Amino acid sequence: MQRRSWAILALLVVTVGTLAGCALFNQPPTANFTWTPSDPLARTDVQFTDLSTDTGGIVSWSW
């Protein structure tokens, strides 16, 4: 009898937690950047500006 009660209790906790908004899923970031000059020639220095966004905050960048 105790095993049966425990299984039902565990199922209720998982269902209520999900319905209450506790199941969070990370969305991928939106990559976006600009560069200057917009039409560079060979051997020209180019400056990149990051305009990327992420609802959870950007943790790091890798160029």
C-alpha cells in the first residue's frame, strides 16, 4: 500500500510543477552583428560590432 501511495504522490508533484510553469526551456540566442567598413578590400582592418541578444543573457562570445 505504501508503494502505491508514493507513486501517485510523485506523479502529482511532477504534473503540478509543470503546469505551474516550473518547466523552463532555454531559447537559442539571436546572432546579429555589423561590420565596418561594409565593403572592405583585401588586407583592410574590419571592426565587428555585436548586436546579438539572448533572453537568458549572453554568457560569452567567441569570434
